[in-house]
Amino acid sequence: MKYTLNIFTLTLLSFLFFNSCTNDDNNNNNNEDPNSEAFKELYEKLDRIEKKNNETVKSIEEDKVKMEDCRHTDNYENCTETYISYDEVADSVKEAYNVVIKFLTWYNKNYKKLDQDKLVTYSDSCKYYIADKKHADFYIKTIESTNLVSEGFINSLKKEFKNFGDYFEKEKLDKDTDGPIGYEADIIYNSQDSPYYDDFSSSKLTDFTLYKDKIAVSGYPASYVTLVKNKQGNWLIEDL
């Protein structure tokens, strides 16, 4: 990171140096006074950037947790950022992350049972591939039975499967269609390289963001998973 910062510094200084000449006075004064206000502001800005960069590196090295607080604003750029020790993380935040790990651990044990490949089937009567609504219902009800996902999560899944079915009705792909038929990536992990066999028991929260009505948490293998609380005060996964 130090090397990157130095390159950034030299680039900015070079830009100001080579663009400080004027049309009226090209030969007499090509260089701006290094004591000028422009250079002073530049140095101050670079100092702030380097200080923040050093604090970030130090926090990572000390195994701190990154916290972003957006509860006071609707603009992400105005969120406050800080690094705290894991012991300083509120129990409620840890509980939210544990819900994510619990769900993914459950999913790893049940993804074969869910069998997303069965979400599409060939229709002998239609002579093309269609979405299997019966299996889609089974998939949704099985996910819902975990009591770890929100109504919003289930509704998003239903919408996804509806769009999936509409696609096959529109395209009418037959058996001569080249390439794979169905989802190419795992639905939950949204990846072709899913960690089905990984042990998440030692997974640790690395950063989180607080919003007015939800929270987002990250840490292997979860990345910015948003959760909301139900009426009973329990965290539920809203979006993976």
C-alpha cells in the first residue's frame, strides 16, 4: 500500500509541476512556487490520505473489525468508518453474523437435497424445456423452513423462479440446444465455485455496516449479507 501511495503522490506532483506554466509566461516561470497555497493544499491532502491509509493497514494487521455507521444518513458517502476490536462488537451484530453462518452451514448439508438442477425439466408434450414449478415450490418451502430468512428473501426467490420460467417459455429451448440448460451458478452462493465442503465453524466477522432498518455483515464466505429483524427481534437474512 505504501508503494501505491507513493506512485499516487508522484503522479499528482508531476501533474501540477508540468501544468504550472501559463500561456503568457512560458519561458520565464515554468514552475509553481512549492510554497504556494496550491502546493500547501496538495501536501495537506496527501498527508490525510497517507494517515488514513496507514490507519487502515494497522487496523487490518491488528485483526480489527471494520464498522461503517450509516444510520444518520441516506448517502453512503457520508457514512462514518472506524475499526474496533472483535470484543467491542455489539452482541447483536455477532448474532446477525452467526445467523448467516448457521444458514450457510445448513445449506452445505442440504444443497444436494434442494438439487437446483431439477428446477428445469424437459416437457415431452411441449417439446422444449420448462421450469419445474413443483420443484421450485419444494425448494422455496425447504429454504423457508430454516426460519433464518426473511419474507423479502423468499419473495425475491419466488420472483427469480418466475423470471426463470418466463425465460424458458419465451425461448422454447429444445433438446438440440447447445450448452447447459438451467442455472450455471449456485443460486445461494451465486458462484460456480461454491464452498460446499468448507467448515465455517472458525469463520469470523471482518466488517459490518449499520443502517436505519437493517445491517450488512461480511466474513468468509459471506460478503455483504443484509439482515433485518422480525417482530420477535430475531435477525433474518434479507439478501445474500
